[in-house]
Amino acid sequence: MIVPYSHVLILASIIFILGAACCVARRNLIMILVGVEIMLNAAALAFIAASLHWQKLPGQAFVIFIFAVAAAEVAIGLALIVHIQRRTGSVMSDDYNQMKG
């Protein structure tokens, strides 16, 4: 049995909302990165569902670019978090503005 397209879009929107809530509610930089990753995965799920619904391949190819952007975001984000942790001793987002100087 094939899952209806609307059900997959509802699931993707719920996952995206959970990721956005994780980004907004947390003050820990690592959890903010996890929220962004969840939102990117929800977008990828929506692209896959649309690609299968309309029988077009570019939607599935675009998901590969989403994964590449997510990997780059994690690498740069974790490097910044390590730098912040070494400078301030914590990974709270309030300490992030000290990198200006």
C-alpha cells in the first residue's frame, strides 16, 4: 500500500515544526544545530514525496544537495562550537557574541 502524498507532507511539516521549536526553545548551540538538521531532513522528505508523486527525478537529485549543505553546516557549525567552548568554557548561545572581538 502506498502512503498518500498529503500524509507525507503532514509528516514533513510536523517534523519541520519540531525542528523549529528545538531551534527556538534551546539555548545550547549543539541543540540548535540538531534543530536545523531536523528541519533540513523534513525538507528533504517533502522533496522526495513530491518527486515520487509527480514522477520527476529532479526532486530526488535536489535531496543530494540538501544532504551536502547539511554536512557542510555541521562541519562549520561544530568547528565554531568547539572554538566557542575553548574560549568561554560553555556552549550556551549567550556566549556566542564574544567572538566579535
